[in-house]
Amino acid sequence: MDFLYYMGDVFTPINFGLLLLGTIGGLILGATPGLSPTMTVALMIPFTFKLAPEQGLILLGAAYTSTVAGGAVSAILLKIPGAPANIATTLDGHTMAQKGEGAKALQISFIASAIGGLFGVFLLIFLTPVLATWALAFGPSELFWLAILGVTVIGTLDSSSVVKGLLSGCIGLWLATIGFDDIMGAQRFIFHSSVSGGINIIPALIGLFAIPQVIAMFAKGRSNVDAEIIVVQRHPIGAAFREVFSRKRALAIGTSVGSIIGLIPGVGGQIAGLVAYDQSKKMSPESGKFGTGHPEGVIAAESANNAMVGPSLVPLLTLSIPGSPTAAVLLGGLLIHGIFPGPSLFTQYPQVVWPFINSMLVGQILMCMFGLFIAGWAANVARVPRSVMAAVVLGLAVFGSYSVGHSMGDVYVMASLGLAMYFLERFGFSAAPLVLGLILGPIAEANFMQGAMIANATVGKMAYFFTGWLNWLLILIVVASIGYSIWMELRQRRYTTKEEASA
Amino acid sequence: MNDLPRTQHIFASGAIAAVGVSVAYISFTQEPADAFVFPRLIATVFAILAIWTFVKAVLGRTKVGQGLSGQDMRNLLPGLIVTLIYAFWAAKELGFYTATAIAFFILLTVYDPAPHTEAKTWVKRVLITAGFIAVMYGLFAMLLNVYTPREIFS
């Protein structure tokens, strides 16, 4: 019950102020179509430099939680999901809004989000220390395979093409090797002075997540967001609470599916929301009502995508393996404060990690409270013209990446990676595995080299890296994730070919 | 897949294959060899997957990725040029705040759907630009104490 000991730290004036700022800001930014939670958190990192580590993490954690929930506002009122995690919410949420139940849809989405989110954070609180103790058994070979697992799982499950997902992961792993080799001190792939010290992770994250969205806004040309904002009528909050608690099945399915999916590295909120929606529909006696403005659809989708947030941080805090792109950005936030997550995190930095986790718990309640009151107003953010949004994000990206090390090289790296990523995305590549490769590359290499040294002095490389049940378990998961994704891709292709033939 | 994305896919995957092969070549030829053990491992997989993708693109069997339409290119080109000049030249040579103000105003003007013939819209753009620069100055210069390159007008 260590978390209770540090609960008071959340309520110090500065920490609570930052929590409020992150929650309200996150809700507004989350409601803005085109600003994803990952991009929002990446752009906020430079503002945490001057803060103490726990304060910076509280701000980033609050922004993460509330951008995911805030995405429901535009999903319901505009039929434009604020984030990929809110896709399933549009199915019933927008129909409810069209029927004049916009306020009710928003209220039940925030209440379900908060309940799912609270469950997810409790899972984070109770699972993380247990896994951290278990993670102490990991040696260099297991940590090497775990890093490879992080890249391959996200590369295969998060991408529409297995080969392109893995290729993105390889590009990220290669980018991580640029600079000076830690052991030999040799220069590697230094083709420009900007990368002589390696690729700085924060400018890279800002570039990879923000710039493609800026260019995508440019590609839409001189046009406004072409969506009509539905006016929200008043609805009693008490009735919304009763509605949510009377739909226990949808709430339980959403919360449990979101929590389980959150624990699997690489499987994000988008999948959590859709799987929970699908399962809830299958198990409901009123399955015919789904898609026609049924509250259960909103409850299942929203409880799932917020229940996913807490568990997605479990592999990050215990094993340094970010479970999602946003968790990877949070890892960047930890690293700039000199904190390396892993098994010893809870013993070395309890004053940082527990207030951060506790703030996510309190943040869920604040998110629900503010969400209920500012949701209708936040939808107006969608009226901000795309030209303004693109120019603001570009300006923040340039200033933010420069402020990391007061170096123009970081700006060049940010812009180059961002521009390249936009074109790569147009050809089916994905930023998530590339980012995971970039972040996990140093962990994979350090453990590979350490393991190789141990292996050379003992049993040899093959025996060292390919023996032991934990090594084999990790290798099997790597192979299984690749195999499963290939199978799914082939099945999808057969289905598409059949559809094309019948059309 | 029509001809335009196919050509684009060949070009894009060809560029990635060239990078993959170059990385592999450098990894296997540079010294000291011990510093390139891990890059060799990565580069091998990188090059194989990149060549695989390139071959698939040449055979017209690429299923994923829509490429870029002519309209997309025409729309994004002005913004892309402004971004390149801003990030790679103007920010350093003109100063961050000057360059940001100019780039911000140009982007607003180019992409604003409001008509360019009305004086009111120009005033609005100037005010939004000034407001944004004031916020950036407050955040980065005053709050975070970020020292940016010297402004051309200072």
C-alpha cells in the first residue's frame, strides 16, 4: 500500500495545479480533431524541463489520460474521433447526439471513461510492483529479447503491413545506433554534424508525431473542418450516472477488455475500444440496438479506451518497454530527468513514481468532473481553422525541439524525421514501431553486447541467447506475434479479393 | 492499385532499399568491427526487408499505402516549402521569433479559407500571429529561459 503513503504529494499546490492544467488542457486538445494524445504529450515534454521529475510526469500523465477521454467530444458531436481510440465511440455516440441526446452521450462517455480509467490505474498500482520484483530475474539475454519483442509486437500488430511494420522497427533500431559507440568509442553513421552525438529522443518524438500531422493538414488545402457541431441540450448528471450503472455488462466488458489489451505491448486504445464494442454487442440481448444510438456502445468503447491507459504503463515502469507510442513518449519524459524505468524504479525513485501513478488516479476523477461541464464548450475548439492549428503545432515543434539542448541540430533532426515520416506514412509505414525501435535500440544493443561478453566467457552466444525458459518464451511471443499478423493480413487480403470479385 | 501509386511505391521503396543496402554496406566494411556487431545484425534484417518491399513494389503487389495524389501535392507544397525554409534556414539566420512570425503569417495566409480580398481577414491574421508570438515569447523566453539565436532586428 505504498501508493497511499505518497497520496498527499498529489495535493501540494504546484502538483495539483499541474494536474488541473494537464486535465483541462488535455480535454480541450483531445477534443481537437487532428491532435492525437501522443502528439500532445510529445509537444508538452519541453515544458517539463524546468519542473521536478514528478511534477513533469504529473502534467504528462494528466494530459495523456484526458486527451484520450476528450477525443470522445468530437467523436460524439462532430463524428470525427479526436484520437484513434475514440473510433468506436462515434458508432453510437454521434447517433445519440443526432437524436438530441448529445449531453447524455457526453456524460455517459466521461463517467464510463472515469470508471474504466480508475480500474486501469488500480491495475497499474497493484500489478507494477509485483512485475517489477519478477523483472529482477531478467538478465541481459532476456532484456535483449524483451526489447526485440517490444519492437516486433508493435511493428506487427500496430501496422497494416507486417513487413512494413518490421521495416519501420528496423529503421528505428538503426537510427538508435547513430553516434558514438559506448564501448569502443567509434563513430557510427555520422553523416552530418547534427547527429554526431546521436539522435536526441525528444526532438525525434516531436518530429515523428507532430510534423506528419502538420503536413497532413497542409494537404487538405484551404478548407475548414467540414463538420457540423451539434448543439448540446441540458441533461441531468444524476440520470447519466444511473444510466451507466444500469448497464453493468457493457461497463464490465469495456473495463476488462481495455485492461487486458492495455497490458499487451503495441495493442493500443483503438483496438481496445473496437474489441470492447464488438464483444459488448455480441453479448447484449439488445444487440440490434447497437449502431442506432445505444448507450451501451458508448459505455463499452469509452470505458475500454481509458481502462487501457494505466495497464499500458505497466511494461514501461517495470521493464523499460513502452507498451504504446504514448508510453514511449512518457519514457522520453522520464529519461530527460535522468530516470531510467525498470525493476529498481520503485525502490530508487518512489517519490517520483508513486505521486505520478496517484495523480493518474485523481486525474480520472478530475477528468470526469471537468469533462461533464466543459464538454459542450470544448467542441468549439474544432472551429479553430486548420491553418491556425498547423502553424501553431509547427511553431511549438520548432521551439520545443530547440529548447531540449539549445541546438539547431535538434531542430534539423526533428524536421528531417518528421518530413520523412509523413511520406513514409503515405506508403504504409507507421511511426509507432520506428519510435519503439529508436527508444529500445540502446537497451537492445547494451544487453546484446553485455550478453555477448558473458557468452564468450562462458557457454557461447548460441547457448546463451537461446537457452532458458524465459528466453524461449520471449522468442515464441516474437514469432507468434509475427505469425498471427501475417495470418490476419492474408485473411484480410482474401476477404478483400473476394469482395472485389463479387462487386 | 493504379499506375501513379505503383510508380510512387517503386520510388519510395527504392529509396528505402538504397538506405538499407547502404547501412548494411557501411556496417560490414567499417572498422572497428566490434563497434558494428549490433548494427550488422539490424542492417541485415533492414536490407532484406527493404529489398523485399522494393521487389513487391516493382511487381505491383504492394497493398498498403495510398501514395500522394496530384491534388495532395499541390496543396501541401507551399506549406512544405515554408516549413523547410523556416526550420533549416530562417530560424537560425533571422532569429526564432522573427522567423516564426513570418512563417506563421505566411501559413495562415496560404491556408486560410477566408477570402484574401477583405481587409478584415488580413487584420485578423496579423492579430493571431502577434498573439501567438507573444505566447511563445512568454512561454519560452520568460518562463523556460530558452536562449534562442540572435534576432536579425535586435
